[in-house]
Amino acid sequence: MSDSQQCRSTETCAGVALTLYVSLAAAGDPCTERFDDSELRTAEVAEIEGWPLEPDAEYAVASIRIVRQQIFNTEDAAENRPLFRLANRWHVNTKESTIRTLLLLGDGDKVDVSRVAESERALRAKRFLYDARVIANRVCGNDVDIVVVTRDVWSLHPTASVTRSGGENEYDLGFSERNIVGTGVEVDAELFKTLDRSGASAGFSNPNLGNSRVGLGLRVESADGGDGVLAFIGQPFYALDARRAWNITATASESRRRLYDAGVEIATFGLDYRRTVLSRGWSKGLVDGVANRLSLGATFEEWVFSDVPRSLPDLENREFAYPFVSFQRIGDDFSRVRNLNRVQATEDVFLGRQYDLLLGYSPRRGHVVYNAAFRDGRRLPGEDSDILLYGAQVSGFWNRDNGRAENLIAQVWARYRRTQTSRWGLFVDAEATVTDQLTPDRQILTGGDSGMRGYPNRFQAGAHRFRITAEERYYSGIYLWRVVRIAGAAFVDIGRAWDSARDNPVLANVGFGLRFESTRTDRGRVHHIDFAFPVVDRPGTRGVEITLTGKRSL
């Protein structure tokens, strides 16, 4: 097929022209600019590649230019439509100052391949940007001219969705704005109904106050069963090479808690929960591809229960006040892939090894507090996109007075992706959870709301749980109205929750579904429609469960 035929059938002419330009420029002089701004404004962002940088070399940033693409490329005949032009006109593109704040490099900085790649990932992590590239547009000696290309999405949109899982419905109705006048500031408000409560909530978040690295957020909620508020201010370890971090977080909520058995509510009670965390962190930055971080802080937590039923005589109020020390070790190893958890979109997958450890001591109750986690990733032999991710986590308390654990929860997990063709992929997701000495207000549940799509919500309860999901996914070439991409999946879910008092059987279901992802609106939502059929019939199951959900991934 000729390039002109390819242009008419499956790609935009701008994309073909850019591909040809890259091929010809690859053998050119890196001291000349690889692209001019007019080419980058209409190019497919995913296809843009700059001059290669030496992996072990250090460069000086001579200049940084920002090229901000509109939501729709009206130079492409397929997108040059009245409605699309109107969307561009009404949308305020992300400000250049906002993009420069998110970058991890500036004019005159010393940078390497790792810093450039991490800046690109930092931009793509923002839900108001569909894609981004940070490229070397000119490399002359050790001087490099950087060009940043971003493409916005429509960030103001109404929230009107229905979620159905396990035969029960949830909804939310409101609005959200992820990028107020291009500043990256977020606001939202909604009416909602979840499985356990209904009410209203509103939130505000500014992750870069005054173009700094300090973030501020506030969320308030009023619901049947009580009100809640979450507030935070702080500066995270925003980059692998970041040297300082601090955080203040305060949470207060009132709610009604429910316990279940075989999907039936068996107890309800009130909970007034309070938590405040203060922390300060230090690091030497990225050294030999690894960042080590040490944090000191203090946590204050309180659970106050009310209307406790007689069936829960051991449910007591709890209060902890403890200093803590935490350590994190994280490696710099990421892979840029497509068709993993999204449809035809650029994704950044962390494949590095990471350790997290937190230890604290609450003298009032004589409790040691602990939380430890480990995760790692592997590129498997064969295709570059064959990936295995795995990890483990354990958290809980150790009561020194009676020499036993409390609320111990340990989990192991693994996710495997096998690329079969450019359109087909096999995904396997497995996890197992064990617990010890859970307080009466806590449960381990499995059902439609926790991955067993063919069963009612909270269908089984116990002290242990496992689930294995296998999906054969198909990433179609359908691109409805140049707005929505479509994928499909056939799946099997197998799982169980049990303990010594509940010898529950292993559950299994099969099914199929569709996935819909908008390329022009908030990139944090993929809509799922699933039809699941239980293989193991139990009282309370139906012939088919239809699930409607919005998730962060496929």
C-alpha cells in the first residue's frame, strides 16, 4: 500500500507526513532543529520522536519551547467540523506557565535521558492532558533544545453516570472541572448514591500553589449517616530526584457501617472517625538509578462507635497517637506502552523495584504499628510489551500487652500481560488476602463489587480471600466520531472468601463486555459494560449479572 493510500484509509495526512519526516531526519544533523512548531501543532503526539540522547551523557538545556495542541486538529478533514471547532474555541488550553511548572527541568539545567523521560511522564499523569512528549529538538555538543508537545482534553463536563454491580445501582450527578482556565486547578460537586450511603459532596484541589510544588486540597461531604471532610496541604516527593517532602492531612467523617453475610446485612452501627497525619521527608535524590527516602512524622487516629448491636459485644472504641518513621526505596525503571489498560493511548508502566516500610509506636495502648510493601516488574522474553507485575503488602498492629497481632492484613498480587497481536492481548490478574485478629467492624468480602462480576455484591465474607481473573482483550480500530475508542473483553473470574466459621465454596463466572474510552474528555475514566454468567450457582444468584461501571483502566 502506498503512503498516499495509507493516508486516505487509516491515518491522517499529517501523521504520514510526520512519519516520513522522521525517517528522513534520522540520518540528518542533530545540530539542526528536527521539527518546527507548525508541524508539531498538527502531528499525532504519540508519533513524535526527537533526536536520541546518549543514555550516560549529561546535557545543558539551552532552551525550552512549549507547543500546545487543541482538543481537535482542525487541519485534519475528519476533525474539521463545526462542533469540533466550537469545542476548541470554548476550551481554554492549559497555560504555558502550568506546563513549565510540571516539568522537572528548566533553562540552563543539567539533564539526562532519565530527567527528560520523567518530565514527560509527569505531564501524561495529568488527567487534563491526553498525551505529551518532551523531546530533544536540537542537540549540538552538550547543549540541547527541548520542545514540549501536549494535547488537551475537554476538562469541564457534567457528571451523570449509573454504576450497576451485583444487581445494585449507584449513581452520581453533578459536574467537574479538571483544569480551570488552564491552571491545573480542579473543582467538582455531585449528588451521589453508593452501595452504603447517599448524599452530596464537593471538592477543590490545587496541586501547584502559585506555580510551586506545594499542593492544597479540600473535600466536604454530607450524607445520610453523617458528614465528612478531608483537607491536606504539602509538598510530595514530586520527582525521583526530589530532596524534600512534607505533608499535613486531616480527615473527619461520620458514617453508618454495615456487616454482611451471604450478601445480607447482619449488623449496622455508627462510626465517628478522626485522623491527622504530619510528616517530613528527606532524600539524596536519584543515585545510580535508585531513590532512597526517609520520613519522620506523627499520626493521631480515633474510632468512636455508636448504636452498637448486641451481636458485637467486643466492638470497642480505639485511639492511637504515635510517632513513626518510614523508608522508601524506588528504582527508575518505566516502560512506555500502548493497549495495556487503555485503548490506543500512551501509558507509562512502572517496572522498577520498590520497597516501603513504616513503623510506629503508640504508648497509650502499647501497640506497634507497621506497614510494609514490595513490588517489582519484569519485561518477559519475546515481545517488549509482555509484562509481569507482582507485589506484596502487610499492615496491622502488634499488641505488646497480650503479645498478639491486631487487624493484620497481608496480601500478595500479580498481573500478567501477554501481547498476542497488535489487536489482541491476554491479561491475568491474581490476588490473595489473609487476615488475623480483625476487630468486629472489619470484614473481608467478595462479590460483584470486588471482581466477581457474576455474583451479588458482598456475596461472601470471611478472614481469607482469593481471586483470579483472566481476560482476552480486543482493541478495535473503531473510532466513533473521532471521540470514542472501543475495546472488547471475554473473561473468567474465580474467587472465594472464607474462614473457620464459613466454609464457602469457590465461585466462578464467565462473561463478555465492551469498553468505551473518550479521547477528548477526562482521560481518567473508561466505561465498562459487562455480561457475567455464574458457573457455580448458589442461593441468591441470577442467570446473568449486567454490570455498568466507570474505572480508571480496562
